[in-house]
Amino acid sequence: MSGPSIHVERLVFAYPDGRQALFGVDFTIQRGERVALLGPNGAGKTTLVLHLNGILGSVAGGSGSGRIQIGGSDLHREHLPEVRRKVGLVFQDPDDQLFMPTVRDDVAFGPANLGLRGADLEARVHEALVQVGMQDHADVAPHHLSYGQRRRVAVATVLAMRPEVLVLDEPSSNLDPASRRELADILSGLDVTLLMITHDLPYALQLCERSLLMDDGRIVADGSTRDLLGDAHLMSAHRLELPYGFDPLSVPGPER
Amino acid sequence: MHVPDGFFDAPTSVATGLIAAGAVGFSLQRANREIRETGPALAGLTAAFVFAVQMVNFPVGAGTSGHLLGGALAAALVGPWSAVLVMSTVLLVQGLLFADGGLTALGTNITLMGLITVLVGYFVIRTVLQVLPKRVGSVVPATTLGALVSVPVAALAFTGLYAIGGAVDIPLGKLATAMVGWHILVGLGEAVITAAVLSAVVATRPDLVYAARHLQPDLVLVDADGNSSTVSPDRPIAAKPTGRTLGVGIAATLLVAGVVSLFASAHPDGLEFVGARLGFDGAAKDSAVAGSPLADYGVSGIGNAQVSGALAGIIGVLVTIAVGLTIAKVASLRSSRADKAA
Amino acid sequence: MTGSAGDGLLVVADSRIHRLPAQVKIVALFVFVLAVVSTPAGVFWAFALYGALLVWCVVLAKLPPLVVMRRLAVETPFVVFALVLPFVATGPRVEVLGVSLSQSGVLGSWNVLAKGTLGVVAAIVLSATTGPRALLAGLERLRLPSTLVAILSFMVRYLSVVSDDLQRMRIARESRGYRGGRAGHLKAIAGGVGALFVRSFERGERVHLAMQSRGYTGRMPLLSESGAARVQWVEGLAISLAAVVIAVTARVVGL
Ligand SMILES: Nc1ncnc2c1ncn2[C@@H]1O[C@H](COP(=O)(O)OP(=O)(O)O)[C@@H](O)[C@H]1O
Ligand SMILES: [Mg+2]
């Protein structure tokens, strides 16, 4: 694979009900980078991310224009299966992601679509569940798990496809502090390109050296997470607020 | 209206079972494209929704309550074929997972609550939409009327099945009056809830309403340089009203009515029964519809019992449709007058 | 009800009936109910035997009798119907305690009650011993069209999610001081139901997107791993076959 992991150019998109969500988005993410995507509610973050593996946008038959490259090659209808293996998407609500009757069935869903069967499939499922520490819950129904456990299984369903790019939509939302830290441990141990939507600014600073700031369907700032969070003017202009007493300049980040 | 095992005789259960299987098979074929594009998850969630809503009771009167059947609503939201699948799924889960509605009566239940409500509902929706102004909002009155009509028709069909395959002779006029009268009240509740659900959907996500897909306005797209252009919204399923859909709807409804009557008439008890009904007078005379030619579900003056029974079923459906159309006409006259006034 | 809506009526226990493959149980239930339904209402001893067989099943499956009893409530509307029958049915009449009842009505009432109750109890045995996933796998084994199995599986998975949404909306309504009167009640329910549909439908869309992003191309993976062994078929169908023998005998004796 050559070229940047993700390259997006002049991306425009409107939902079928006529509401336009993206008004010309441009950015590039190199291999191995960890990037946070920040922005207020309704900025278009989720919409943007759903374009990265071709489930929204013109390749999927929607109304929009612009260019998306994954690993240096344009997104085409014929490449979609390959792109969907490379770009793993973890949805915001784990209930959207876990749709099969048991955890095992669910984690197996992706690799089975890739053609894995029998012992190979089982090994892949086990490996992914071990990565998130959920191997003891394989036969449980998703709605019997706690929210934090469901989030971890949701990550496992994507890891089971061995993605090169991992995209997460608000992974720390609704988690208790311990679950939040456990998830951070899992994510920081992965060897992938990471793009993470979050409102949890300390989380962004902890995990991502770079941040994109999005508002009104456009990227309005792109830089080191520490610089962005330290720019009080920029932050308030886009309805972002640091937790009480949190100083982005005084805590350690991922850059050593 | 979940019929338990043994409520109707075996031939009736088998006949309705065959009708249900045929309808589900046909719907699977017709809905194939929809389901390939929108995914089985959408149909599954609609089914979960219908199931959940069926658990909510609303007061009907006299201290009793009814609950939504949801056939017309499902037809408007996901289209008739997916709706038949959705309703059948709900009934299958209720029967197998919640022991609600007998397994041998599954065909009967699917026919009554999955097939008739959906087809009658959708037929009314389509017809009314043709006379109402061409906007998405029109789908609300259309479906409300569809819901209102579909419930009593299902009750009528239940009475018809009872006439054919009920174990005990009871005055059918009385049964029909009681069932239909009661279900007109339930239908009113159904209509109110259906109207509210559809208004909410039309207000927030008009693109979701299957029955109104062809009424969507074009949308405007602003590109990266700020230039705007008009594009037509992506319509995964072309849902233009075609004469064929209507035809299929009518044909299917008539077929259901006709086939049920004919099949069951072949059964000795049913035959005997219809014969007895033909010379029927007495107990039912006091009921409101007793004087009408359909009072006893056999058309008087026609000698052959089987033909008479089948004819009665078909006429019943036609009359219902006619009543629905008249109401629609009145409603549309009103709304066009209101449009002019505005 | 035990557990959340997504579990149906499953009573977790370990019994011979719990362990049977679902497809065997579904077929057994169907055969049993068919036998019951085709028995003439007048052959009372046959119904006593069916009842005994079912009681044995309930004991074998280690089901708490109270749970079975409570679940019988689904029958209520038809019990009412059955109780009315003796009064409204036509035909020769009998005097019971000074009340004139129709003979065929009394028999018909018994017919509806006996067959309906036996059917419901049999279905309760199935639903209380079979989890949703096993049931889906069983239906798949029985060659139910895969699209239907897929819709069923999504429905079962999201039943608890949607019911919880509904429950939360009810609590929110009531905690804001809503008490309910006639028309107001209907309106409040209707508004909430509309929101519920949009929520459910949008979730359906998102689930579909989640499936696509994991490579879904229109075929769901199979759920069932292995078929049922012949021994299991024989074991599972034994009681149903006994019922068939009873039904046939009842027909012959009844002639
Ligand atoms: N399925 C949809 N149909 C129509 N509009 C939508 C849909 N999903 C999101 N939107 C709209 O698109 C805009 C961007 O939403 P989203 O991408 O979810 O924002 P974010 O994730 O940044 O909060 C919002 O105005 C939202 O209302
Ligand atoms: Mg979002």
C-alpha cells in the first residue's frame, strides 16, 4: 500500500431528505497517525466518517461529490469490499453494531463475510475477543452485557477484520471512568491508523497527537491536539469546552 | 384477535395456512429488491416496533381497551410486500416465543392480521393518494383512512371465517355486528395512532415513508465553492403509483375472499352451513344488518351454495372498498376546499 | 415475565427438553397440536390423556407451574368468547340450573377451551425451553426462507432495545405529571409512538450501515452448526406420536 491512509478532497454530501451535511471537506491522514476529529453536535463528523468506507456518498448511490482515497487509491464501487476490510468503523451506539444473537456470532460476522470458515474463523474470533478482554462472554447475548462491555465487543467485531485504519465514533461516550481507561489501554496498544471522533477532549489529548476540528460541514482547523485545545478563541468559536480545571499544556500527551 | 389452536376447523386452518404461505412467498419475491437495498435490519426493526406497539393498550370504551394491529401503518412505511413480511414475522415470534396465537392457527392469524389489514390498508392509501394533492403530507389522511377501514374489514373476515369454519352455529348477523361494531371502535384508535405516527415521521424524516417516496421534492446541493445545483434525491425504490400495483392489490383481496369461501364450502359442514344460512330467518332479524342481502354471508336467491358463499365474500370486500372510496372522496373535497380557502 | 423482551419466555434450566434441538421441538409441537385439533370435541378421555402428556412435559422440562399458569392469560379473549357461546348459539337447548343453554354451544365452548388451552400450554413448553437463537437456528434448519430468518433474527435482537425505548418514554411521560384521561391518553401514546418509529427506523438504517461496513453483501451467515441426530428426533417426537395414536383411537372409537 502506498500513499496516505486517508485522503479526502472537496467532499460534499446531502441526505435524501434534503439536509446537506458536508460542504467541502479536505484533509489527509498518513499511515500510522492517530487523529482526533472534534466538533460540536451536528457538525457532520459522523456523516464524514461514514464516507470513508463507502457506505454513504456517491459510491453508495447518494447525492454528493468530491474525492476520497484510501491507501492511495480512489474509492470505487468495485473496491468496496476491499475498502471495508481495510477501514474498520466502530459505531457510536454499540447496539447498532451488535446485531447478531450472540457475541460470538457477531464478532464472526465480518470475517465470515471475508470468506473465513471453520477453525480459521473461530481462531480469528477468539483472537479479537482476547484483544478486548471479552473472551469469557462469547456465548452471551449482546443485550445481557453492560454498556462498557458492549462497547468493547463492538471494537472486537471490527478488529476481527484486521483493519489497517480504525475509525471510532465517540468511543468514550457513556462509559464509566474505569471502562474509559480500559478502552484507552486497548486502543493505544493497537498498530493501526486511528481516526477518533470525540467530545472527550482529555481523551483526544491522551490518545491523539493531531486533531481536526469540524464545524458546519467543513474542516475549520487542523493541527497538534495540544495547540488546538490551548487556543481558547478557536475553542469557544466552535462550542468546545475543556473540563473544569483541565489545562492541556500541563498534562502528558502521546508525543514523548 | 390472535386466534388460538382449535378455534376454527381443520380445513379452514389449512386453507388459511396455504393462503398465508402463498402470500409470504409472493411478498418475499416482491420485497426482494427493497430488502436487498435497505437490508433485512430495517424490516426487522419495523417488526420489533410493531411488536412493541401492540403491547400498548388504548381505551376503547366501556372500560375495555384495544391495541394497534399496525397493518396499514406498516404498509405506508415500508410498502405492502415488506409489510406482509413484517406482520408475519411479528405473528411468528408471538406464536413461537410468546405462546400467543396457536401454531396451527398461524396461517389464520397471518391471513387476518398480516395480509388483510396490509392489503386493504395499502389499497385505500393508494386510492386516496390519487385524489389528494400531490404532497408528502397527503400520506397522513390516506393512511389514517386505510387504518380505519382495515381493522373492521379484518373483523369482517374473521366473521367470514367463522361462518365457514366455526365449530358452533351462532347467528352470524349478531356475530358480524358485534365484531365489526367493536372493531370500528378499535379502528378509530388505530386511525388516531396511525395518524400521529405518520405525522411525526413526515415531520422529521419524510423520506422514510414508502407510500410517499414519489412525492419527494428535489434537493439542492451546495458544492465546495459555494455554487448550488438541484439534484433529484436518491430514491432506492421507484414507488410511482402504477395501475399494476392497484390491480394486484384488488386481485389479491378478491382472491383471498373468494378462495376462502370456495375452499371452505367444499367442506361438508361448511356446505351444510351455508345451505342452512340460505334459508335463514329468525334470530338474526333483530340485528341492524340483518335486512341487508349480506346479513348471513350467503347471497339470497342464488341456488348454488358454494358460488353463493364465494360471491358474498367478494361482494363484502367490494362494498368495503366502495365505502372507503366514498369517504376518501369526501375527505379530498374537503381538503381541496380548504386549500382554496387558504 | 422473566428477563427482558428479547428472551421471550425462556426459563433457564437444564432438562432433557431444554437440550433437544429446536427444530425437533418445533415439529413435535406442531404434530401434537395437530393431533389435538383433529380430535372430536366429544371424546373427553382423549383430552384428559393429552393433558396428562403435557403435564408430564412440564415436569420433565422443570418448569415452575406458576409461570405456566400466568402465561395462560394470553387466552383470555377467547375464553370470554367461549363462555358466551352457550348463550348465543342456535340449535336444541338444555336447561341447566334454570338457565337455557344451547347444546351445541356448550360443546363448542368446551371445544374452544380444551383445544385452545392444550395448544397454549404446548407452545409454552416450547417457548420456555428454547432460547431465541436456538429457535432461529431451528427455523433455519426447517428451511424457512433465509430472508425471513434474517428479519426474524433482527426483530428478536432489537425487541428489548425497542421495548426499553418505549418503557423509557412512558416513564418520562409519567414523571412529568401525566396521569392519563381518555382522549389525552390516546394522543400522548400516539405522539410517543411516532417518535419511537423514527428511532427504530433510524436504528435499522444504522444497523444496515454497520453490516455493510463489515462486508455484508446480502447473505447472512448460517446460525445452525449441526443437524439433529436420529435419536433426538425419536426422543423429541415420542410424546407427539403418542398424541397422534390417541387422536386416531378417538376417531375410531368415536365412529
Ligand atoms: N440519516 C440522516 N438523514 C438526514 N439528516 C441527517 C441524517 N443523519 C444526520 N443528519 C443531519 O446531518 C447533520 C450532520 O449530522 P452528523 O454527521 O450526525 O453530526 P455529528 O456526528 O457531527 O454530530 C445534522 O444536521 C444532522 O441532523
Ligand atoms: Mg455523531
